[in-house]
Amino acid sequence: MTQTNEPVDFIREIVKQDLAANKWGGSPITRFPPEPNGFLHIGHATSICLNFGIAEETGGQCHLRFDDTNPTKEDQRYVDSIMRDIEWLGWSWNEHLYYASDYFDQLYEFAVRLIRDGKAYVDDQNAETIRIDRGTLTQGGSDSPYRDRSPDENLELFEKMKNGEFQEGEKVLRARIDMSSGNLNFRDPVLYRILKSDHQRTLGKWCIYPMYDFAHGQSDSIENITHSICTLEFEDHRPLYDWFIKELNIHHPQQIEFARLNLTYTVLSKRKLSQLVDEKFVEGWDDPRMPTLSGLRKRGFTAESIKEFCRLIGVSKRPKTIELSLLEHSLRKGLNLTAPRVMGVLRPLKLVIDNYPTDTTEYLEATNNPEDESMGTRLVPFERELYIERDDFSEDPPAKFNRLAPGREVRLRYGYFVTCTSFVTNPESGEIIEVHCTYDPTTKGGYAPDGRKVRGTIHWVSANNCVDAEVRLYDTLFTVEKPDESDDFREVINPNSLEVVRNAKVETIVLDPNGGNTYQFERLGYFTKDTENESEEVPLFHRSVTLRDTWAR
Ligand code: ATP
Ligand code: MG
């Protein structure tokens, strides 16, 4: 993709115009504001690349702020994973690491100001009643009987809430705006609730916590954010944030909404992703089938491939669903240029070359990457006994089968022409356990001096000169394009999303600690070594992506 310095989306265009007009009297300040209640996913990556990208391109700064206002759902483990993932993507918040919980005192003071001004009140109604009295899109809400409490009474009650004198759910603080507003967010939204939970950072200091809507906009304001970029579902909240800012008379960031990323065959809601983890449909947040950044990383995705994907899809105001194959394309495109090729056999079948000398090893020259000559060649051991892919032999070949079959001649990649002479079956199961062939010594390098052609080329490894490996093959985690549209997304989980292949045989070069972790196994796809598994004797490989797009169904 060509890189230009011109804005490529409507948000960058706005930032550019603001800069030209010196609207903010300085460089843009953006932020990425995750709630630490789960791991980051590919949708977050689009927001990260947008916010950190804009800051980088304009000489501004992007803050990392944890929106940690709900201690019951949040955890330090998530904070740590989020920081690791952003750094892995290659972005830096420099010294600008913040937490909404840093502002709890300030937010409390904002609430007190609203109470004094008659703009907020303590409500004794329970959550259910508040919800019902809020009305609907077509029907106005009704006033709480506590709505007209005096500021003094409200101040006293709010202080008692803070001091832990009430039980959870007994009271809330609400803004006093307009119960008949066409925008439901204006119908006296709850600002504070009682939660007798310790917070991972403020510990036992607070037993009231601000609602997201009361914390988010003001946190942006406190940090002097210029462009507060968020997803479309916050469009209706913007007038409320503006109201708080106006009433409190504080710095007013410009909120700009864009459409969140949706991907086919994928769910991107943290609630659903954590359900997949908790209910053990996957092995964890970093399971290679998960759309989380840690899952994609384990799968073999590079930071560059994810950034490339974010560039390709761009930023828009209109919701759309991106094809999963585009994400895979971004990875394949990069790996094609960088991943060394090796041969690996997933389902080994012994091939014995009867006319090849025993106790002889020949070293055949193989190209490491046809896309990049500078990656050079390697020597692959060739011997009398090899393994070939079970599927590359057919006892009774169907039409168009171009690989090995009785009487047929094929090319062994980088090697010789071989002709199948016989095969051995297990007398009990009928399973083919060994194939015999002869080779033509004049065809070294894969070409016959007499010019005869073969229909197929197959990969192989030397039977006594290879390593055993476990290989995990993945399919989409869901069987339908839009799992979110199912009544229960768990019912459309793909039961065959993981296939474990235990007896794969791979060239020994994959054990080379200097060789990188991702290889192309010729004809089979790109595979990434699981580095957390390194201590084990048998390396574990995850198939990162197939060579061609296989799930454009
Ligand atoms: P949930 O998945 O439950 O809706 P969330 O993804 O909004 O929660 P946050 O931690 O609040 O969780 O997200 C942090 C930031 O990432 C927000 O600014 C949000 O707009 C952005 N974001 C989240 N999901 C996506 C997505 N699919 N596409 C683009 N941006 C996203
Ligand atoms: Mg959110």
C-alpha cells in the first residue's frame, strides 16, 4: 500500500483542519480508553491504530487511560495484558498512562457541584423502578418522588453514600435533567451507585463509583483531550457529555464517532469473549482461535499484519462487516515475503525407494524463499526412507489426481522422479502403511534429461532425519458468518474449529533457535512455533493461515 501524508479518512481530515485553524492552540491529544475487564481484540486494534496513529502523524500524543469505574468486573491481569498488547503493536503512550480512578476525587467534587446547583439528586428508588420510570423511545418517563429534594439534603445524603452508610442499591445519585427528553440519556441518568467492592487501585477507599457516562467525558476533559474518538453507539451519549461539560464549565474535547469493526465468523463483544473463556469453549483469552490480540499473536500474526489490516479497512461512519479473509490476507501477504519455506508432513506415510542405496544421505539444495533470494538456500537430507503426505498417495486414483499412485511417476520436491512399484497394507485394518518406489538417478534436481514430464510434485521429509511435531489446524470458531445474529451465539460454535495433529514430521531446521518462529510448510500453509511450549521435546506449531483463502465459502 502506498503511504502518503494526506489524510485518508474523515477523522484525520477533521484533525488536519483543526490543526490548520490552530483550533486547540497546540498538537492533538487523543486517547485510547479501554475498560480493564477483558483482553484486547482486533476491534480494539482499529481504535488503537487510529488514536496512536493520528498522534504520531501530527506530532501529538495519545494517552492510555484505563476506564476502571467498575471494580466488580475489572482486574489487574487485564490491565497488564492491555499494556503488553499495545506495546506489542508498537505504540507508546510515553509517560501518559492514566486511570479514571485517578480522578475519583475530582469526579466526586464535580458531582457535589452539580448537587449544589440543583442539577443532581439522590434517589431512593431501586434500579428496577428507575428503569421502568425512564419510559421508552415512544413514551416519556416519569419523575422520581425524590427529584425535588433540596441541595442541602442531597449533599448530606450523597456524603452518607460515600461514607458507606447505605447498602448497595439503596440509593443512587442522578442528574436532574429532563424526564421527557427525546434522548433517553437525558432522562435523569444515574451518576453514582453504591458498590461495596474493593477497587484494584483505590482499594477500600470508595464504596460509591461513578457510572461510565459520568466518568468518561470528564476524564477526557481533565486530560485536555482534543479529539475524543469513540464508536457509534456513543453518538447518543454525546449531548449528555456536552451537558456535563457545560454545567461544570470545563475543557470541552471534540467527540467524533466511527463505526466499530465487525468481522465475519467472529464475535467481538468482550462479554461474549469472556463467556467463551469461562465456559471453556476455548483454552483461554489467548487461544489461537480467539480474535484477541494475544490469540492472534499466538496464532502467528505479526504486529505489522494487524496494522496493515487496519490500514486496509480504514475508518468509516457506516457500520459494515469485514470479511475474515481480509485479516488473513494481511498476514499471508507479509509472511509470503518473510517466512522461510520448509517441508513438513502432517500425516506421514512411509515411502521406501527400493533402488536407493541404504546408509547413504544426499544433501539436496532447497530454496528458503522464492520471493527473496537473499534468504538463500539450505541442504535437505535425502535418504532411502522418506515420509510423504498420506493424501499424496492413492491406491485407486480418482480423475485429476496428479500425485503418487501405483505405476505413476511424480517429482519429489528438490529431489528426483520416483515411480510407485507397490504398497503394503495392514492385513487387519486394510490401512496403507508403506509405499515402495524406484527413483531415476538421472533426474536429480527434478528434471529428466530426456524431457519427460510428470503430473505432480510432492513434498517429503527424510524418515530418519526429521523431527516429530504437534500441529494444530484451525477453522473458524463459528459456523455462520454473523454469529451475533443467532439467538445464542454458543449454538453456532464450530465443533471442528481445532484439529490436533500429533505425529507430524518436519525438517529439523525448525529447531534452529535463530530461525524465527514462523515457517511456510510447503503446500500446507504458514505455521508458527508456540514459544511457550519450547521446553517440551516435541515442538508445537499453530497453523497461522493457509496458503490460499479457504473460507471464502
Ligand atoms: P464491549 O466489547 O463489551 O462492547 P468495549 O469493546 O467497548 O466493550 P472498551 O474497553 O470500552 O470495551 O473499548 C475501548 C475502546 O475500544 C473504546 O474506545 C471502543 O470504542 C473501542 N472499541 C471497542 N470495540 C471496538 C470495535 N469492535 N471496533 C472499533 N473500536 C472498538
Ligand atoms: Mg466500551
